[in-house]
Amino acid sequence: MSGVRVDVWVWAARLAKTRSQATTACKAGHIKVNGATAKPAHNLKLGDTVRSTLYSVERIYRVEAFATKRGSAAEAAALFTDLTPKLPPKPERPAEIVRERGAGRPSKRERRQLDALRGFVR
């Protein structure tokens, strides 16, 4: 096989849930091949870089194999290599402080202790 359409490959690689969603994503410019916006009928070659911005997530893939039919997730994983850089870890936040119901407003001393727990320094 010398190549396959971009929209078919995106669907077979399980980047889009349906073939029509893959076609629509290509038409909308959410699929780029080697840095250029790809039309749905653009033929992919082995080693091409596909950048997809689907479902608010940008991912980068290198084409390793072709498929014209949608298979299992294991078969789909063999179609590409994921080149997406790792996201930095989210900063940790302290757990929210919850007061018992009916405990009333915190006193001045309790407020200072709560602020210290939250990391507010005066």
C-alpha cells in the first residue's frame, strides 16, 4: 500500500470517533500533515508527522503503518508513534478546609491558623 487518505487514517487510528468527524476535522483545519493543513483526500506516506487538535487536546503522531478499516485499539496503536511532549505536572494544592456545620465563624486565632494552612503569610 503506497498511502491512505488522511481522514481514513485518523478514523482507523482512533483519533476521531467516526469517519465523518475525521473528515470534518480535516476540513476545519484541525489536522495538519508535516506542518500544512491537510484536506481529507490528502495521501499520507510512512514517516509523515500528523498534528491533530481534536477534543481540545493537541497531539503529534508519526505515521508507522496504514489501515483502511477500523480495528481494535491494539491494532490502532500500531499505526502511529506518539511524539507529543509530556505536559508539566499540575501544581499541588492543599485540600480545602471545611468547618463543621454550626461551628460559627472562626475566631481571630482560628483565622490565623487557617491562613497558615492555606499558605498565606503576613
